[in-house]
Amino acid sequence: MLGLISFLTSWVYFAGFECSSAQATPGKRALGLIVTNLDRERISFGRATARYFSKLLSELILYIGYVMIGFTAKKQGLHDIIAGTLVFKS
């Protein structure tokens, strides 16, 4: 039961902050980063949810989805490509 609560809390935390007017979690904001769609607009809760769950896929394939960030033109991880999002300096 505790695992389920932790999972749900994590999902709502990340998706909620990334679709909020802040467009980022407090940690991303501290680094001056924001999450947007491909048109650099605020993302919806649904898109933020897709990004969150796509991160799980990136982790399942030995974090290769994160390594991709260094090799893509827009510096997108697999989760960003799947969700149609960008992370950039605000």
C-alpha cells in the first residue's frame, strides 16, 4: 500500500508542477529550467502525465532514454520525444 501511495504522490508531484504556471518542479526552477511543448507553450496535465510515465520506459531500457539527450538535436530524452516536450533554460 505504501508503494502505491509513493507512486501516486510522485506522479502527481511531477505532472502537477510541470503543467502548472511554474512549468517545472522546484528543482528545475532552481536551475532555471522549464518544461514546454514543442511550440514552447505550457503543457497540459495529460502531456505531463505522458512525460512522467515515459520516463519509466527510459529507465526500463537501462536509462538509454536519458542518454539520448546528449545525441538528439533538441536535447530530448525518449520521454520528451514520446510526450512532445522540451526542457530549456527560461
